[in-house]
Amino acid sequence: MFKYFPTNYVWNLSVNLSIEMGARMGEIEEMCAPLQDAAKAPDAAGTQAFRETWIRMADKLVSLADEDEARGRMISAGDKLIRAANYMLTAERLLAHGSEGRMALYQRFLAAFAKGLDLSGSSCRRVEIPYEGTHLSALYVPAEGVDGPAPLLVQVNGLDSTKEMKLLVGLPAWLARRGVASLIVDQPGTGEALRLQGLTARFDSEHWASRVVDWLETRPDVDPRRIGMEGVSLGGYYCPRAVAFEPRFACGVVWGANHDWRDVQKKRLAREGNFPVPHYWSHVMWVWGAKDMDDFMAIAEKVHLNGILDRIRVPFLVTHGEKDSQIPLQWAHATYDQLVNSPKRELKIFDERTGGVQHSSFDNSANAGAYIADWVAEVLGGRTTKGGAA
């Protein structure tokens, strides 16, 4: 793990995530060098300082992109806008719920990201899935080199990630090369669903996951028999739960097992384990729509996988970082051990040799992500060699 700030895990997590999303080290240095003292400050003061330096860099990149665009250099402009969006989202993610300017920053991020995708010529496009009288927003990435309906992996967020973060980390691109399409969803409690529509998280993830499958079944470019699901971090709870109760999923993958999130919350109350974001308790109450801590802890009691994983009768991959300091490794073993009816279950622990030892491999996603992409391609009928069948 790259530890720019020796005493601040939350900021180090954010910096590592930004690097995994494509940050440039010179820009990281320029943004972080002035923040050494602020990293030791209380959340409110520290995050404001963090925001200022990261948005200053984003502003610079937007200005440079404008110059590129004026000269007709659209690909360069798009690349800079996507990197600017990375820095905007990194700053937004650390702000407390209700912070002044947070919503405006998120809207600006969405606009920069969308324009960046368009100018850069990305094959990714935003789609909307009907849900509860409104919609869930998602990013669709088509498979490469596939004639006819392609296999597809639905990918869902954790507690505080967004569909754009998951796209930029790289799994959808690695899957596309292997002949597998991707649908990265801002499910209730995350991204646009939470910020723009007020759709809070729910423990019964199959409720929204089934609506996603309904929509995918209407698409001629997707093979409905080869739709899998992957979840990162808290998605390591959402995904197994959804696959257990939605038999149309052909496989499941967790990138960071989250077998018993209620236990994690109790440990965090006892100050055990690292927080993923500042202002943690107000953040989780926002995500879950809880009115106070008692209400939140009552909701959290339902967020575990005990007693349901024997319903899964499709291949399932459980992955976890050996040195995950947010979710103990024991929960990866618990998920694997309870997948008793999966015809092809696998537990992969990423260690010092493979890299990706931290929570959901945020310290080094490349090898871990490639392992997941290969497994998915093998299970869903993609390819793992150049020119192979898909």
C-alpha cells in the first residue's frame, strides 16, 4: 500500500484508489505535498484542505482540456477530463453528507466524466434501468470481438464506491478484451441512486438485482443465459445475496468478501478495524436511510449471509486480500465454506506474491483484476487467449 500520509489510513485509501483509477504520480505529488499537516487535522478541517488541492488540479486539467478541444485534439481533451473527474470524485467521496458544495461538485464530476468518455472515443456508454418508478443509472461496456449475444458481468458498488470508480479501475476493460461485456450499476445506496434520487441501500439486494436482469434480458447484444454478477467490498455481501435469490445469474464473484457486515459494525463501534471514509457513522446512516444510530444498528443486523448461501447452485469465486484491514480474512473463509451447493467454488487469497493484499486489492488491482477476469471468461464462455473463442 502506498502510504503518502503515515498516520491517515482513510486518505491513503483515497490516494491508492485514485492511482488505480489512472492518476498520474506527478499530479498526486502536487496535490498531496501541501497536505501533510492537514492529514493530522480533524475530519472537517482536513477534508476541506484535501478538497482544495485536488479540485485545483482538476481545474487545471479542465483548462488544459479546453485548450486541446479548441485545437481539435479531442482524444487528449477527453483523457484529461477523465483524469479531472477522477480527482473531483476523490475529493467528493471524502466530504461529509450535506457538506456545502458537495452536490454541485458531484454534478460537475458527472459532466466532466461524461464529456471525457465522449471525446476520448470510449465504447462505454451510460444507460438507465427502470426501477421503482424511476431508474438505476449504469455504465455499459460492450465485449470486444464477439458476434451475436455476448456474456456479461453485472458489477455493483460497495459502501462508498461509484460506477465510475469501478470502470476506471479496469475490470470492465479487462473483461471486454476477453469477450465479456460489463454493466456497472449505481445500485440503491450508491452513486447517482443515493445522491440524485435518494434511493437508499436495502439488505435484500435481489430486489434491485432482479430488475437489472429483467432489463438485460431485453437486450439483443446480451446472452441471457450467461449473465454473472460481481460485487466489491460491501458488494461482497450484495452479490452473494442477490445470486442466492435470483437464479438467473450464471455465476458470482466477490472482490473482498463481506460475509457478516453487522459484525464489522460492532467491531468498528469498539474501534477495531479501519474506516473507509471520514465521518463514517453519518455516512452509513445516510447510505441506509437510518434516522439514528440505533436505527442503523437494527438495519445492520440483517446484513449477513448466514443461512442463505446453500441456495447458490452456480459457480462462485471468493477473493480477498491477505492483509485486508477493513474486513477480516475469516469472512472470506466463511463465505467459501457456506457455498456448499456451488458446482465450482473457489477461494483466492491475494498475498504478497500476487499483490492486491489490501481491502478489495485497492493497493494493486491489476493482478487481482486479471485473475477475476480470467475466471469469469472461463465460466461464462469468453476467452483467455488472443484469438480464442468467445
